[in-house]
Amino acid sequence: MSIFDNTCDFELSLTDIQAIDELEKRFTQRDSPLLDIPYSSELCDDTEDILPRNRNRKRCYVIDSDDEDEYTGQQVSSVNTRIDKDFWREPTGKQRKVIPFTECPGLKPYSLRSLMVHSKPEDFYALLVPDSMFHNIAIETNRYAAQTITNLNSKKQIKPGSRLLSWTDTNQDEMKRFFGLILFMGIVRLPKLADYWSTDQMICQTFPRKIMPRNRFEILLRMVHFCNNNNQRCGDRLFKIRDLIDALNLNFKAHYYPQENLCIDESLVPFRGRIMFRQYIKLKRHKYGIKVFKLCTNSGYINKIQIYAGKRCETENTTPTNVVMSLMEGYLQKGHTLYTDNWYTSVNLGRKLLENETHLVGTLRKNRKYLPKDVINGKIRKGEFRAKENEDGITCMKWKDKRDVYLLSTKHSIGFTRTYKRDKEIIKPKIVKDYNSAKSAVDLSDQMIAYSTPLRKTVKWYRKLAVELLLNTAYSILT
């Protein structure tokens, strides 16, 4: 085996070594021009790829060669091709590894299923957002209000008629009414915040005036807080809302176990202010905002959330594989099937989930590593497909619809199914049908929230995010 610096290893046969030695002798002769080298049919193919003499080169003489006339330098350029051919094979039509789902989905603990039969929607909401959460919000709001008023007084920036001078501490019940009023504003949309307390008969609303005065609502909206600023965690960009996120995730997991199919995708909370981890997603409606990763069921119930806090945030590792493994923590080894889009899906992720008894189905980016080149680069017509399977039971498929669709599945093989659209029969891969059905979970969640969002322009990003999370939770109980 010959080894070159910074190059791949390759083998030389005895004939190749002799040819190289002969050429080196002729090159070292000062009076012997290159044209004097005699033409040899044995050397004409080999001399095209011969490298100049390298002092650091080591040779390995291969005596027992099956084909000494074959120039093994060609193997270097085809290493990846050989690996792909060995790794991927023609599909068998039957998936090699089927992982059974072993859990019982529904409310947790099991005793709740009979106790909550005749419960009201607010009782289910109290499971996910209990009174203790509103109690903590009230404590931190009072703390923040006291700090703000003290700071402004020291700088003499409070005007004599300011409503801050009339501040009184809030409590758990008032915070529940406050957030309930915010959710009401998402259902009943009016142009301005003050319109909810207007006496104009065209837009008059009696409900907000019964809940609290406008001045009280506005000062609570300014002071609402979710953490103690004095306890800021070093390097945690989400510390202002970290406790709320952790509490919600804990309750999501404690009171409901999801069905077999799970879906991961991201949503965007609209925000155009200055923040280090603001994202731009061209295909989203609002385009600019805070990215929220969601783990959802088919019905749209949110099992876990994770906020994107930037690439350099030490408390969050947001590479696609790590996002998936973090969100799936607690749901591995149970036989779930996870559906993801092309930002997450890869062969490595599929293999990693299979090791944890979990299936992966998703769309692919064609530039991912370790994919079969003949499937990815092959040209097909509409309705046609190409597919390969590997020894791990991973299927890679390319299917032509209006455009090329790249798919990966550890659960499906190459089965097809019939669907109907406008009384027209369409034959498509079962991977595509199952993916479209499962992937609608996050889309449904975003769609329903968009119909009744109370979000308005504000300077404080964490308040927008908190309202979005609480609204998501309110929608989850209806699923």
C-alpha cells in the first residue's frame, strides 16, 4: 500500500513498480530527452496517471495480485462509489426492521381518564398551566415593578401624574384574569388596545370592563415578568423565560402520553426588534421572529418545546440531530415514528434513532452525506421513482411529482397507495402519504393559533414569547 501525504492510500502491482523505476531512470539521465522513451503498449495506459517522484513516498510491493495489469490508482477515484455500492442495495419490498409501539397514549396518570370525563376545558388547562405558575408570575411581576419604580425614582424620571405612582401588588387571581383577557383579545380582534374599553356602540365590548380597568391592564402589561433579574444565569439568553419553558415542558410530559406518530418542526413567533437570536425564514408568513422547535402529535398536541437561542448559546445545542435527540428525550425506546422535514433528516439521524428503537420518516436534501448517488442523481419522469435500501433497514427514495421529492424512511420500503384528488386517482408512495398526514400536526397548530393570535407590537420579546406559549397550551387542550 503506497501512502502519499494528504492523499488516499492505493495499491501498485509489481508491473506498475517496474514501469515507474524504468521511467525514473530515463528522467535522471541528463542527455536523454523525454521523446526518447520507447512506446510500449503495456505502459501507454499506466503512464498517464504516474506521479512524480516523492521523497516521502513509501511503497508496498503487492506480489499476490488478482490482476496485475489493472492500475489500482483508479480505485482512489472510485472509493466513494464502491462504498455506496456495498452500502446500498436494491429494495426488497419489505422493511427489514419493524419496531412495535409499546405505550398506551392518553392522559397521565391513568386515573385521570375517569376523573376528567365530565371536566370543563379550564380544568384541562389547569393541568398544564396550574395556579402555582400564575402565583410565581405574580411574585416576579411584583418584584420587577418594585425594582423599576425604585430605579425611576432614583433618576427622578417619574412624572407627577404617572400611573406608576398608583401601582399596587398583583396576585394569582388577577394574573389569571389578565392572561384570560389577552386570550379574549385574540378571539375578538379590534384595531387598537384601547378599543376594548371603548364606549362606542359600534365596537363596545362589555367583557374587558368587567375584568379590569384599562389603566390596570396596561400597567400589568408593562410590568408582567417571569423571573428574578438578579438571578440571571451566565450564558443563558433565555433566562427571562426559562422557568416558564421548563414548567410547561414538565407538565406537557407529566399529564399526557402521545400516540405512535410524532412530528418535529419549527414555528416562528413574530418579532422585528433587536435580539441576538432573531431568525429570518423566507417561507414563513411573518419571516422575522423567534424560532420555536415543537414536538407534536398528529392531533396538534404539543409534547415539548425548545427555543432557538443562537449558535453560540452554551445552554442550547441546535444542530439538527441534537435538536431531535433533545426533543425526543423521554420518548425513545418506545417504538415511536418520528416525521421530520429536510432540515433534520439524514442517514446518521435515521441510524441513531434505530439504535434507540425509534423510526424516522422525512424529506431529504439531496446534498446529504452517505446517500446512494444513482438514486439522487438519476433522472426520472413524473410518477416514476428510484429507491435503495441499506443493511440498517433505511430506505432512500426519489419520486417525481411536480418536482423531484427525496425521502428517507426506516419504516417503509417501496410500497405504493392510491389516493384521490378532485375525483382523480393518484398513485403515490406510502412514505409520501404517511408523511403528509403526520406533518400536518405542526401546520395545524400554527394555523389554529394564527386565527386567534393576540400578539401585538411590543418592545419586550419575552412577553410575546410567553403569550405565544400560553396560547399554544390553550389550543393543545382542545385537541
